[in-house]
Amino acid sequence: MNIENTQSQMKKGVLEFCILSIIRRGEAYPSDIIEEMKKADLHILEGTLYPLLTRLKNADLLSYRWVESQSGPPRKYFSLTDKGLSFYAELEATWRGMSSAVERVINAEGQGTRDEGQENTEGREKREEGEQPFTVDS
């Protein structure tokens, strides 16, 4: 198994969420998105970002407006549509549930062995009230 492939898949899995998170805070120009991602140690190339922005725009999650530039061609600034805001809210809820579940696994909640048939409820007791378990579908 190749660690680089696994790392790449993990990054791709959160890329869309991170980009939408940046745009949700206000209109964003692609080079600003790239810079903000870089500051967070999530490096993304233009060749990856632009097709993703186009796909999100075609799905009606993003809109854009052209702004004249003092130095060069007009710039395209992206913002979330109402549909994009709803989509983002669902992604955020998924992220919070998934990251919380992964942290519980990493921190070995309920570690140890169990007798066959014995149910371990320790992890459920530590979940915040109302938090649903995260289900992984393949």
C-alpha cells in the first residue's frame, strides 16, 4: 500500500469543504483561495482549483461576478448561493460528526478487549447530547 496515495485521498476528501468554508466567509478570488489554503498547509494547484470551482458553479452551489482589475484582465469573484449555503451546512455537520468520531478512535476511547457479544457503550456516553453516530458508507 502506498502512503502517498492514501494521504492524497484524505486531502481530496476535505478539499471541497475547505474551499466552500473560505468562500462562505465572503467573496473569494481563486488566487486568494490558493493562498489561504497554503497558509493552512493545504497546498492546491490552480489546475485543481479551477475545475472544482466550475463544477461547484455548475451545481448551482456558487455564483460569481466579474470585477475590473487595475492590473490586468477582470477578476472572477465567487460566492455561495442559497443552495451552496445549505450544502455547506450539511458538509459542516458531516465534518464535525466525522472528525469527532475519528478523534474518539484515535484517542482509543473504549480501548481494550471485549467479550464476544458484550456491547461497549463508553464511546456513546462521551458523545455530546443529541450527536448522532457517524456512519461510513463505501
